[in-house]
Amino acid sequence: MRIGEKHFKCLREVWTSFERDGSPLKLAELFISEQGRTVLFRRYNGRGSRNYEQLEGNPELNFNGEVYRLWYDCIPDHAIK
């Protein structure tokens, strides 16, 4: 993974959560460096989220047959300094 001029070898981890009716609520995508520090956190919302329609046009991630829309990214200070 590359952030600015820095390169990181990362493990990608994905977490999901669902509404009680089974509709996808949110997905978190984390990229963790060899040193065990998160270098990028991405939050996506699924069709069960109240702002899903408002996120139309944002980047989408298809995971297990469901489409999630990007809500926000977080890049910690250590990854950009």
C-alpha cells in the first residue's frame, strides 16, 4: 500500500455488521502494517444504513454479494509523517 511517498506492506482485515433482519449495515476495512499499526481505516455503509442512498456516487466495495458505499477514510498521523 502506498500513502503519499510512503510504502507499507500490509495485512487487509475486513469487519462487517448487520441489522437484525440480516441487511448489511456497515463494513470496516483496515490495513495493518508489519509493525502492527493501522495505516488506513475505511468505513463503508451497507443498504441497512440510514445514509446509504446519500452516499450514491461514492466509491463502492462489493463484499460477499453486497454493495457497500464509502463513508469516510482515516489515515493516522504516523502514516503520513
